[in-house]
Amino acid sequence: MKQPLTILLIEDNPTIATQVVDFLSGLGWQVDYAATGKQGLALANDQNFDVILLDLNLPDIDGLEVCQEIRATALKQSPILMLTARDAFSDKREGYGVGADDYVTKPFDLRELALKCEALSRRVDLHREKQIEIGDLSLNLNAGEASRAQTALKLTRTGYRILEYLARAYPQAVSRSDLSHHLWGDDPPETDALRSHIYHLRSVLDKPFSEPMLKTLSQVGFRLEVSNNGPSD
């Protein structure tokens, strides 16, 4: 039996939205709905979805910008299927350029839409890394959880996002600006919130253990490091 999918639909046309929600829900899938780009971004950043269905013509934020922001800030990089009446090659090239995975041109067959959702979900599952292991640090990417030396780390959501970003970059360093853009896109907080989040992450990741992993590199940024030496006597 196929596992039911979780879908986020970002679509401002109520008629199309109702048809899509009713059809996919009839398959036993869970469908969350947003009528604006702002609502869609909030849901994409707060929950995990197997596939995101994104209309290009939204009333508040252009769908291309929404796609770009999801790629920059969302914790789980769900496949994005564009729903659009724009069928020119240049439009599709622009969409793929900001992170779209596939297109469906309106009007579309709901059965084809469901097939594309299943295909995208399978493709991502085949290639998605399930676990990251760095020394005694372990990240469960599906669950959004981390542990060190088999001890669960009680991280905030932002703390986990920082740790996962550093873990994916390991052993390379990430700059403060790249990390800030990953967390907040082009609208970072006015205060130095990153410093506060790094401090809290370090208190959870490093302080309870004998060897620190989170390193601050002057004028560079941050990096995870694993000591090749055992705990000092």
C-alpha cells in the first residue's frame, strides 16, 4: 500500500483550490492550504511536506519569489510543483532556476497532478540523505532530531536548522552571511539574533561534553570540528 502523502497547496483561486484539495484528500492524502504567498511560506517553514504545489500568480508575493524563499529558509527541502498558466520556455527556465522541480500547466488533469506528486516524492526519497554522522554527533534528517554520544540534544527549531546547515557543509566552514540568509532570507532580524542562537546551540552541543565541536573562525564564520584525540585526562 502506498504511504499517504502530505501536500501543501499555495493557490489563490478558490475554485482550483477546492478541486485540488477535494481530489487529493479523496486519495487519503493530507492537504494543507494557503491562499497567499505569505501564508504558504509560514506553513512551509513550520511543517514538513512531501510535495508543495505552488501557483505562480499569487496576490501578495510572486510565486517565483515564494519558491526562492522556501529554498533559502525551509528546514525540509520538499519538491515544488509549479501550477501555472505560463507555459513559455522562458517562464519554465526561470522557475527551475529558483528551485522548482516540475511544472503543471493550467488547466490540468487532477489525476496527472497526483501522479506527478507521487513521482516527485519517490524521487526525493531515493536521493535524500536520511542520517548525518560526524564523530559522535548524529542527525536524523527525517525526524529533525540530533544526538551526541547517544544523548538527545534539546535544540530549538532554529538551533537544529543551524546545526544541520553546518553538518551538511562539514568539514567546510560557513560564513555568517550565508548562515543568516539560510535562516531568514533577505529579511534578517535587526538585532544580532544569530549570536544568541549560536550561544544557545553551543550550550547544548558542546558544554555537556568534553570536546567542543562548534568552532568560531575569526572573519570567516563557523565550522563543526571533530577532535582526533580522545578526551584529555
